Amino acid sequence: MIRPGDTLYKIALSHYVSLASILAANPGINPNYLSVGQR
């Protein structure tokens, strides 16, 4: 779940995956616009 201050980069680091793999697994998300509470 997205929390205030989260970025995809921070999420990738915390889960030991690359940013590219997060983007590949979630093709519909906009990495520049994340909403708090988004899953």
C-alpha cells in the first residue's frame, strides 16, 4: 500500500527488486502519480 512520501524507487528498494520489474508487472500505473492507499 502506498504511504505518504513513497516513491516507486523506495518501494523497489524495500522489496529488493528493480524499478523496471515493478513497472513491467504493473503496466497500467503512472510512476509519476501515486495515490496514498493505492495498492
